[in-house]
Amino acid sequence: KEILIDFQELVSEHSGENIAEVIWGTLQKYSLVGQVMVFMMDNATNNNTMVTAIKQKCKAQGILFSAKDSHLCCMPHIVHLA
């Protein structure tokens, strides 16, 4: 089952750190910190940075989160971009 829990405009630079701040805020808002298993995204560098920033935020709260194992690439999107 899938649901959209949030949709926010990113008014600042689309850096991985800024994206992570928005996502982290949503995770906190809905008490989902520590419950996310994977992020599905394309292979843009800012997405890699975002997952690493989320990992650091989890680590600061004593939550295990593997950036490498939690980043799934959406193959159709990557092929479309190529």
C-alpha cells in the first residue's frame, strides 16, 4: 500500500542537505523517524547526499540506518534521463 504523506515546495537550493532537512521534518512530523527502510530515487548526486545526511541525523539519535543499503534507484527514471 502506498500513500503520499507530504508534498512540499523546496524554495531553497536543491542540495542534498536541504532536501534532507525537508524530509527529516516530515519524518518527525509523522513520527516516522527510524521507520523508513528505503528511499526510491534517481541517481542524482544530491539524492546521494540527502541519504547520507539522513543517515547522520539517525546516527545522532542512536538509530541504525545504512545509506548504502537504503538507496534504491528507479531504473525507468534513470533510463528516461539518459
